[in-house]
Amino acid sequence: MRNEHSAAEKIKEISGTNPLKCMKCGKCSATCPSFNEMDIKPHQFVSYVVNEDIEALVNSKSLWKCLSCFACVERCPRDVKPGKLIDAARQLVVREKGGDYLKADEIPELLDPELPQQLLVSAFRRYRR
Amino acid sequence: MKYSYYPGCTLRNKAKDLDEYARASARALGFELEEIEDWQCCGGVYPLGTDEIATKLSSVRALNQAKEKGQDLVTICSACHHVIKRVNDDMKNVEDIRTRANNYMQLDEPYEGETTVLHYLEVLRDKVGFDKLKEKVVNPLTGKKIGAYYGCLLLRPGKIMAFDDPENPTIMEDFIRALGAEPVIYPYRNECCGGYISLKEKEMSQNMCQKIEDSAKGFGADMLITACPLCKYNLNKNASSELPVYYFTELLAEALGVKEEVAK
């Protein structure tokens, strides 16, 4: 079991953002192309960090649905940058042993002849340590 | 004019044509892309964590090489451009990252973000000039209705990328006009194709790419152009493929009359 308080502090540290600045306008969730796929929505991420409910956050499937498209980062009027919070939560998971979302063994089955190298390196960097 | 050039992993492999058309077009336009030595993969995505240093170093090495040559650093792939431009911003403006990256690098002179990073399209707009490009076109693409697909990486975050207006960009449309074709402006041109999600969750990317294609088609485009190998892959694989997708450099080479030279 994680210490919820120190994990929340770690997320703030890694992301470099201040969730308290959020004014709950919901623009991040309105603009997120993965909104329908997320169990915890981008605007809710902010509250989970503020309320130090980190265990729920790191188990959320939203971590693996974020595309790092920076739509929420660009359009946030308060500079809270939910996408960076999501990445920091993802980092908490992949930095732990066994936390990889993508394993090297899975790769051969996922390949096709046209698949660009860029796709593999990007997925490796986001999904594992 | 000579620029340092960072091709990146995919332009040496699955997207060789993106690179070759760019080089041939550069020669026709009178500038040279000098590939930096021993470049390393940028990693594909920018490491967002403020405590991530090692994953930013390949960009710092490339940036420092360009600095030592006194040249601007040119990129073509949207992902490489995004990563290197953002790391450069860190090296210039984030003291903690700058200090720690330089501790790793142990350079004779610390790197502090001195290099200017230019996307190939920015070279065309700001160095060559779209009016000059228009003069060099020998084979205007008259009658073609082209939708520019920007995607995410070139535009956002707008303050750091400083590529164009992130919500209402014009650079690719101006490029299309310079080639003699007609740009088609459609709402989804700066929405995400799904990026790396298509590795494990294809249906998510299919959903996004189909919206992009439908949007472009609905506004009358008969083809799309992109600067990104992953966008091209996703749009080809994960939409109905009713609109062909080209690298912007292919159309550039065609308009400049140097496409055949690459095909050989």
C-alpha cells in the first residue's frame, strides 16, 4: 500500500503542476479525444490528486488511454495541465517493478510491415520504464 | 545556406521517402541539410516528467552538435521536432534540467539552449519564403484540393512549439497555395490521430482517424498531407482510406520537378 500523501506529493513533483489552481471548468474533459474511454476523466484527475486518492488513480485505465496529444494542456485556462498529471501518475506505476504496460514479448504479435519505428519507441517510452 | 539536420529513426527506415524528397527539394531550393554525426533516437515522445533527465540527453547531444557548428537544427518528423524543440526549451528556461543535463554531458562549454530548432516547413516559410518557393515551382499542383493534417505534435503546447497559431494554423495551407494547389480547411486538422495508442488499442485510433478523414472529405479534400510518419500510418491503417495521405515533402518534390530524381 502506498502512502497516499507522499504519492500525491510525488505526482505534483514529477508533473510540476499545481492542481489547486483548477477552477473546474471542465474544458480538459470536453476537449479530450479519449474521454469516452476513460474511467476517471481528465478534470477528475485534478480532484483525485488534491484529495490524495492516489490508489484509485494509479489503478485507473485512463493512464493507458491518454494520447499525450496536449489538447488539455493547450486549452486549460488555468495552466493546470491535466495531461501532465496523468503522465506523472503513469510514471508512478511504470517506475515500479512489474509496472510495465507493454512487454517486449508482446511486440512480435503487434507488428505489421508498415508499422513505423516511431510507434514502437513512443509506446515503449510511455508504457514502460 | 547550410543547416544541421536531424533525420530521426523512422526517416532512416519506414519513412525514407519523407527524407529523400526533403533533401532533393532542399537542393532545388538552394539550401543544404547536413546530417549531424552519430545522432540518437529522440525517443518519439517528450519525457514529460520534470525529473526525467537521461531520456532528454539524445536531444541535448543533437542540439549541442548544431551549436558547435554554428548552425540551426532542422527536423522533419513531427515527433522529433516536438521532442527536440521542447528539450531545447528546457535547456534554455528550466534551471534544474539544464544543470542536471549538463552534469551528465560534461561538455567543454555547457549547453544552454543556444541552438535554434526549425521544422522544415519553418525553413520554407521563414528562410526560403513561400513567395520564393512559388517562383521555383515548375509543376504547379493546379486543381488539387489538399487537406493539411497538422495533428498534435507540431502545434502543442503552442507557447513552446511556437510553430503557428495552435488553434488556427495557416503554415501548411500557405505551403499548399505556394505549390499551386487549393488548401481545404476542415475542423479536425489539429485533432489527434491516436498516436502510439494504435499499437495496443487500434479501435481508439480507428475512431479518431475516421473522424479526421470524414471531416476532410466533408469539406471537399481529395487528399491529405502530413509531416508525421505515425500520423500517416494511422490515417492509412485506421480509416477507410478513401483519401490518400502523402508526406508534404512528396508534393513539394513533385511541384519542384525533382520527384523523379528520388524515385531513381
